[in-house]
Amino acid sequence: MVTLPYPVPTPGAPKGAGRQGFTLLEAMVAMVLSTIVVSLVTSTFLAQNRFYTDAMSRVDIHESVRGGIARASADLRSVFQGGIVSADRNSIVFRAPVLVGGVCGVDGQSTFAFLPVDQAVTDMSTVSGYGVKVGDAAWRYTPGTWASVYHSSGGGAVDACARAGADTTGAASEFVRLDGMAPAGVLSVGDLVMLYQKVELKLAPSKLDPETRALFRGPAGGVLTEVATGMSRLSRFEYGLARNDRFRRRVRGQRNLARIDRVRISLQGTGPASGGGRDDLTFELTQTVPLRNAN
């Protein structure tokens, strides 16, 4: 005799009789367990998504701050003696060299100099002044344009510099005649000349994200370009003066400006966390840049 594992329906019984199914309680338990599993999976996914979003936001903030510090530091390291024009918490204006060359001949108010300029590459319209350095004296700066001092290149400049012992072979275009840079008798062979652009670094409300501040750079008095976005109000410039350990947030007077020998740049990037809050994500970087301004 064979015993079946489940009851055999009686002949003529209703369809499905003798079969076992889920009770209402079992169905409810299954639904609860399914809901818990789905909730756990969803919570894990959302948590991972928030973590990824915050991680990417931190990367953006770090890159913006580090990029701003790198750009500002590179600009300030180029400043020559007496190059700082104005300095406060939110802005610094300085003379950034465009070209620097040496005098190799003088004829009255005409100065013949080796000036490695490629006018096809260098935008000479950015020049806002020129400077001269006589011997060991300090740089003397004068507002002006490239067109106001440039006379010609090659020709007479090459001849004058060759007579002074300069090797002009293959570099005729880099020897130029400049008129009116200094009164007659002031410059001599071996002195230095400079063409500069007056540049401003400025912390101001961002144009890309109006709820934050940004670092701008460009010609002083002209249109500035936003180079680092997402800064907080704690971002600032501070200045150290020669023979003084204290940093100050504003320097007034030409005499004190000429004593600035270091700039401390502090940029704090900020952004919203995915869980809410405006300033949940922050990153601050401070760098002190030594200058030749006071040398």
C-alpha cells in the first residue's frame, strides 16, 4: 500500500479541495518582512548616494580652494620691489611684470634694450606702465602704455647693443628701441627696464553662486574674471611687514605698502551637504607667500 504525502480529494469534491494555501496571517507576515527588506535596501542606497554626493562636493570644494591659492600665489611671487599698490582684507592690487629686459645702449632719451618680446604671442595692450632700475637703486614706476615708449625693433637697436658687446645673432627682433622711459643721462648699460600690468586679486560675491563669495583676478579697474568659486566670508588676505611678526588686514600709505614682505592667503570653501544645511561642508587652506616687494 502506498501512502500519499497529502490528502487525496474525494471523488466529486469541489475543485481545490484538500489543497493547503496561505492564511491571512501568513500573508501579512510576508508583506511586513518584504517591506522591511525593501526599506533596508532603500536606506542603504540613499545613504550611499548621499555619501557619494558629499564626496564629490568635497572634491569640488578642495579643487576650487587649492586652485585659487595656487593662482594667487603664482601672481604674488612675480611682484618686484615696490610692486604693491594697495592692500586690504578683500583686495590686493600689484604690478605684475609683463616683460623685463636689460639696457645695452643709450642715446639721449632713447634706450636700446634686450627685451624678449614676441608681439604675436604677448598681448602688449595689457601693459599699464613701465619701470626702470638704475644700478642698486629701487625700481621707479611710471604709468604708460607699450605704444607710448616703443619705437622699433632690430636695426639701430641691434647695432647699438652689438657695439656694447651683446650677441645679437638670430635675435634681432628682441632688441628694441624705447623712447622716453627716463630722462637723458639716467640709464646706462646694465640697468633694467620693465613693462608691467596692474593686476587685482579680489574677494567678492560670486557671479556663479551668489550665496557665496569668489576669488576674482584681472586688470585693476577693469573686468575681473572669477577664478575660484564657493568661498565663505572667512576668506581673506593678510599682510606682514618687514621686521614685524604681526599680520594685518589692511595696509595704508605708500611707505607701509613698500614694507610688505609676505601675504597670507586664507580661502575657505563651503557648500551644502546632501542632508541639508548651507555650510555643512567646508575646507580651509592658508598659505603665506614671501614677496620681493620690500627688498
